[in-house]
Amino acid sequence: MNNDSKQTSWEDITCLIVDDDKFSRTFIKTALSQIGIKHTFEAATSTEAAEILSTESIDLILLDQQMPKKSGLEFAKELKSGSLGDTQNIPIIMVTVDTKEKTVVDAKELGIYEYLVKPVSPLALKKRIQCAFEITMEKE
């Protein structure tokens, strides 16, 4: 996706869904499809996500917090540090059941501007995606 214009079409967005739960990934993928995002990749682990990021151009990451081996926040920290390549500026939206205040605060401190609690509605997801891209574009 080209961040030069706020007129970007939903069809131009490529999204990576990172969640260890297959049902959650399918549910989110369906919600994305309903709002017009058709290009999606799925990863059940941060390792799978890193492999996809090394070969695909991703515009947006929807990330679960509670995953085995490496939490969403731990993975987001790697993404924001640049240790996984050119991933620092990819907007991340946390999509999780974790509502602990510390997790939300830690996410904000890492640069995760949007936080959704499962289950998510397509409308809520669309609003958060719009906000995430506006924040990212303002920083450039």
C-alpha cells in the first residue's frame, strides 16, 4: 500500500493476522473481507509471522497478545526494533481477549495505537484500521 495518499483503497491493503487460534484467524479474515480487505496472510506463531514478513509486503498486522512461546507484545517489540527487517512502521492492531491495564499501557508504549478486544465486529475493525493508518501517515 502506498502511504502517500489517504485515498488508499481497502483492496490495496495486505494484512497479516497473527493468532495461535485458527477460529480467531478465520473470524478476523472474514471480518476483513467484509470491509474490503482481500489480501491476507495468516500465522499461528511469531516465527511463522516473521517468515511471512521476510518474503511479503505487509501493510498491517493484527496481533493476538496471548500466544505460546512469545507473546504479542514480545513480538511487537521485535517488529518495532527493526530486528526483523523493515517492520518498524507497519501499523499493529492488538486483537486479543487480554484487557489488563498493564497490557494496554505496554502496547501503547511500544507504538501499538489500536487495541481491540475479541470478539471484534467488522465495523470496529474498520474504524481501528482507519485510525492506525492515519497515525502512521502523520508520523512520516
